[in-house]
Amino acid sequence: MVLTVFTLVILLFSIIIHEVAHGGVAYYLGDPTAKYAGRLTLNPLKHLDLFGSVIVPLTLFLAYSLSGVMGPIVGWAKPVPINPNNFRDKKWGELKVSIAGPFTNFLIAVIFGLTIRFVILPEILFSLFSIIVLYNFLWGLFNLVPIPPLDGSHILFSILPYRFKKFQFALQQYGMFILIFFIFFGGLEVVFKGAISLYFLTVGQSVLTLF
């Protein structure tokens, strides 16, 4: 139960740090929109999205509890508001902002993962750090999936030629339905396996049975 609560807390703050990274890079590029909206803060209340931050994680948690088999829990926060017109880098600004969130999660995972690998830790810290590593890899990979509102879609739209605008519009229009289908019908397990593989590469050993 304690590890479950800690997992949810880690997920929450991984999401928040991820969003602050988006806003911070946007601010660095000349856009103060996120700052003026009060989103450059670790205060959870500024970032929570009812559906993505509460309903989806709780639904997954209840589904795993009822099935008796725990699995990965994901969610998302309100997108950080940005105005690309303010960017000094007009060509690649949106791409840089989109990549910032997943990159930050990967960086956190690598830092804690290498700590596990090279520092002898008490068992409780080993378990807690393992959750931080696994969930930051999971959150980073999940956000690279090219389905709106995830960062992967913004990265994709940043590099797609103009002739694919109709495809972009259709994906934006139905993205949430596609994402829900992806989460509950096998896509999340694929992402989770990727996170486990990255955990093994970083830590040098198999992930603990955390669920």
C-alpha cells in the first residue's frame, strides 16, 4: 500500500516537472505565456487536469485492483499554454518545447538509475529510487507516442510537411478517443515494456517486482 501511494505521488510530480520543463523552455525562447499563467511552479493545483490527472489514473488503479494484477499507471496534466509567435526560434521553437518534457523525465530517470547502479542504498531507498526511474522512463516514453494531446503529436506536427495538414486536423479532432483506446487496449503494456528495458540498461539489473 505504501509503495502504491508513493507510486501515485511519483507519477504526479513526474507529470508536474514535465510540464514545468515545457514552460521553462518556452520562457527561455522568449515566450512568457506559461509564466504569466502561473504554470512555472511545482504547485500541483496549477497543473491538474480532471480527466488526465485524476480519472484516468484512478480508473487504471481500480482496474488493476479488481483484476488482482497491478500494472503501469499513467496520466497527464493540463497542457502548458505557449504562444509560438513569441519564440526567438520560429522554425524549431515548438519542437524544442515539445521535447523538453520527455527529455526532463529521461534525465531524472538516468540520474536516479545511475545512483542505484553505483551507490549502495538501503533497501527502502533502492525500492523508492527504482519507482522513480521506472516511472520517469514510462512517462517520457508515453509522452512520445504521437497521439494528441501527448508531446509526440506536437513533435510529429512540427516535422510533418504542410501537405499533411488534413491528417493533423483529423488526429487532433479524434486524438483523445484514440489515446483512450491506446491506453486500455494494449498500447500501455508496450510502452511499459520499453520502460523496463531502459531501466535494465541504466540500472544494470532487472526491475524489482513493484506492482
